[in-house]
Amino acid sequence: MTGPGDPTVAAAPGTGPAGGTGGTAGGVPPLGDPGSAQAGTAPTGAGGERPSLGDLIGNVTQDLSALVRQEVELAKAELTQSAKRAGRGSGMLAGAGVAGHFVLLFLSIALWWALAHPLGHAWSALVLAVIWGVIAAVLALRGRSELQRIKGAPRTAETVKKIPNALKGDEEANHE
């Protein structure tokens, strides 16, 4: 039967007496090793004393500050990547819009020429212009009605009006 103390169990690389860390297999320091901290104990300060509460709070503050800085850097990197992708996507959509415009233009020219045979070039151009005028008028009226339905931010405006009373401590006036 083999166990952690058995010499036939291979120690993790860089641990144990051969690895130079002074620990046992698995990197756990032996009991009674004065140079290493045991699990569950605070690291020792200068002169073998435990660090003060102020030192511990300072360490926590530094760690928290480093964590926040790292999170901000991560957010910057992610936002930069997202902005680049959004720029590429917008450019491709703009290109698709231009290509769609050309398709519409050439289809209009083809319809103009198709109508030119029975009507003549001038009358077919006029018919096509009227068709596009009707389409433009319908789209303009529908767009105008959509814009008139916009209400802005009525809930936000309502809550902003309540702020002065809340700051005065007169919140009952907001319910009247």
C-alpha cells in the first residue's frame, strides 16, 4: 500500500527535498518547518510577528485596487474589440446599402426600357417617376406617424420631477 509519505510516490516537479522547496510530496510544507506558513495561519511579518490589522487591511486594499484595475483593463480590451467589430459590421452594411441602391437603379432602368416599347421613352420615364413618387409619399407618411408616436422618456421625466422633494425629505409630496 502506498501513501503520501511512501518514497515510491512521485513528488510533483519542483517540490519535495529534491525540488529545493523543503516540502513533502504535493508541495505541502512539513509541520514544524519554521520558514513556511502553515495552512490557516496568517503570514508572519518582520521579526516573526503577525502583521497588524492595519497591514492586513492595507494588503486587502492593494489587492482590491489591483483587481479593479485589471477589471477596467479587461473591460477596455473587450470594448475595443467590440467597437472594431461594430465598425466592420457597419461598413459592410453600408456597402450592402450602396449595392442595394444600384440594384434598385438598374431594375428601374430595365423597367423604363421595358415600358418604352409600348409607351415610348418619355412616357415610360414619367410612369416610373410617378411610381417612385407614390412609394416615397407612402414611406414619408408612415415614417412621420412613427415619429409622432415617440413619447421620449416619460417615466424618467416623472421620476426626475420627484428628486427635489426627495432631497428635502418631503417624499409624501411626490405621492400627491
